[in-house]
Amino acid sequence: MTDLTFAPAHQLARMIRERQVSSLEVVEAYLTKISQHNSLLNAICTLDTEHARRRAQAADSALDNGENWGRLHGVPITVKDIFETANLRTTAGYIPLKDYLPPQDATIVARLKAAGAIVLGKSNLAELGGDYQSTNSVFPRVNNPWNLEYTPGGSSGGSAAAVAAGLSPLDLGNDFGGSIRQPAHFCGVYGFKPTERRISTAGVIPEVPGMPICLRQMMTVGCLARSIADLQLCFEIVAGADPRRPDVPPVPLDTPTGKSLADLQIAWSDEWAEVPVATAIKSAMVASADKLTAAGAKVERWMPPKFNLSEIFDLYGRLAAYVNRYAQPADLYTLRHSIELLWQNATQGDRELRHLGNYSRFLPTMLNPSLKGYFQALTERDLFVAAMDVALEPLDVWVCPVAATTAFTHRPAWSAIDLDGRAYPHAVANGIYLLPFNLSGQPAVVIPTGQTQNGLPIGMQIVGKRWREMELLGIAKEIDNAIGGFRQPAGY
């Protein structure tokens, strides 16, 4: 292989096991790639160079002695800087945490380490995971490897950029409002948001250390990679109950049915009527449906009954306001900053779309939350989850866009996005195709499907049934074989 840094993680693991290459050689290859390109991308914000080298040497010595640490023995990975890593700086892009050294790993990090993975360093992100661009006050902004003038998305922008550019084979992300899926779409990589509560969130910020556990709904953690096989490998390692998070149930992984494309019943939406997508995205969705039909799959245009975007956005916003209220210290700066961003977003974009993305209407909830209002939001959410479960039951998957737009140029936080000559509010352009599945808890995979005329990636979202991740990943692999495949950005 001429370039180890673009080999998938599962292949690197096999090559190291079979002694085709040493773990140290792989680590050095990634460190070299990072030194060549990270100064322009800013995808990696903290490197753990010497420790990674020592672990790689130990991994090679272990193999010499007949020891195998696990399925990722000797494979280097990166970790989004929102996950705590023992004795390795974890900032979440938040000034008060700029020198924070956690006493222990997040559960998901610990499980990957126990499987033999070596943490090269931390990937850059949006401050406290709270934006669809990856900027913060601690590190320089992250740039998209396909075009440095464009954002890689957020909040896991550093994760997606690192994986796309060959700076890492596998990265961890969290997803409260699309933070794994939107960057995967913007950077042309694979992203996976599992069922809510399938994977422990212990050790995940934006709940600043010392604050109570607030993000008990809609927050999930997952991964980004360059293949479905790597998403599956990572998921199998990290999923499962955790004593640190007793609300993660001990549900065993499902057994895939092994359906071929010809056996699949695929629901398909190229856009939602209230919020049209960019022409290039719609064309890619239509082309993907045609390829799947030609391959023998049953593809039918579909929308869930009573799928009211305005009501969905309103419920998501109310619930998010409740669960985020106590995640960070309630200091004057944080509150003022939140209000400014909410107001900015409310006043951007075409008037007829503002009602969807107008988060300023949730200020009363932020300023004066009530237990009655919280329980009401939870009840409404239960009804929505049940309705989505029923709607998806007769289907295998639902295929739809990831966002209304592809990657856009860097801009001030929450600025409007121009889409085919129309100004979309920032939250609508980026979140309208993502937030419903945080609200419903359904798992979703993003795969690359093509590119725009100016060479920016286009992704597609594949939504499955709750607690059926292995089935979803198997179907996503069949779909990916028919229409997609990772494409390497030029120059890396």
C-alpha cells in the first residue's frame, strides 16, 4: 500500500496483526501527514505525539510476545475534544477549560483503548459543541479539506476534516443536533448516530465538569470514518451498558437479516416541501434513487404521516432549552452570548422560513424554566417517538438529505445561508433534516453520494429503526456499494 493514512481502520488492524506493517510505522505515517497539513486545516488541536509512539512500540512488542490487545490493536485514532481523555488536555473549545486535564477517560474512549486503539490526539470543534461551524475561542477555526475557504461543518468539524484528509482513520463524535452527520456530509466521509442511549455519554462535555447531568435526551455519541465497516467495528466496541450511566440499557446488539438490495423496501425523500434543498443535493438524491432501483431495490417516495416540521422544530427547541439550561455555569457572559446568538438566528433569512429557525422564542424557557413545561415537552416527545416507530415499522430504511445545503464559506456565527438565491436561516439550512432524528432517537448513517460542480461533497442520510443499528449498517453498506464510496480530496 502506497499510503497507509487512507487505509480503513479495520484493514490497518489486520495488517498490524499479520505483521505486514508495524503499529509504529502507522503512527509515524499519520504524524507525518498531520505535520504536513494540519497547520492549514486546524483539524487536530492537541497532539499526544510521544505517548502515541510509546504505545505503538508497546503494541508491536506485545505482538512479538503473542499478545493481542483487541480488535484495534495498535491502530491510531483521534478523539473529538469534547470527550474527556485521562491526563490529555480536553477543552471543548471553551476558555474556562483550556488547561483541563481530566482524571479519567470518557467511557467510549476507554473502551476503544481497551480494544487496542492508540489516541494520537484531539480533534477541533465548535465551542461546547454548539454550532454548525467549527470555531471556538481556544484554537483556530477548522477548514474543509476540499476547499479551505469553506467550513467542514460542526460541531465535529475537526473530526470530519481529519478523517477526510487522512489525518486519522477513525474519530469519535457526539450528536445532539446533527454534529456527526452534517460534518460527514460537508467533508465526504461516513458518520453514524446510533439509537439514543445505545452508547454511554459519560465523560462527554458540554456538561462542564462539576455541573449536573442535564443532557438526558437527544444526545448521542458515535463515530466518523472512511467506510461503513469501520463504523460497524467502532460501534460494536463501544456500545453497551455502563455503570457510569445507569440509563443506558443492557440491550444486546441486533442480528442483521442479511437482506440484499432486491429484498429492501426503501422509503425515499429528495426534499421536504417546506424547506427545499440545493439543486445539487436534489440531483444527487434522484441519481441515488435511480441507481438503487436499477440494482433491484424497491424505492418509493415517502413521508411519515403528520410529519409537521414546524411542530417538530418547536418541540426540539423547547426540550433543548430545558436540557441545556444547566449544562454550563449560568454566568452573565454565557447567558448574554446565548441570547445574542438566538436573536441573530431569529432575524436572519427569508421571512417565511424564520418561524422554523427562530430559537429566540425559547428565551422564556431558558430564563424561567418550569417543571410542568419540561414534563409537557417530554410527553409530546414520547408521542412523536411512538409515531415515528409505527411509521417506520413496515420499511427497511428511510433515505433523505442530510442538510438543505452543501458546505458553505466561513461566516459569522449563525449567519444566514444563501441557497440557490434564497436566504435560509442558519439553523434551518443546517438542522432541518437532522433534528427530527435527535428528537425521535432513531439511528442514522451518512454516506457520501457525489459532488457539486465545484467539487464539494454531497452526503445522504439513511435512517433506521431504533435498536436495529446492525441491520441499519448492513443495509447502508449495500446502498453504499451501489451508489457511493469514499473519494479522497486532492492534495492529501
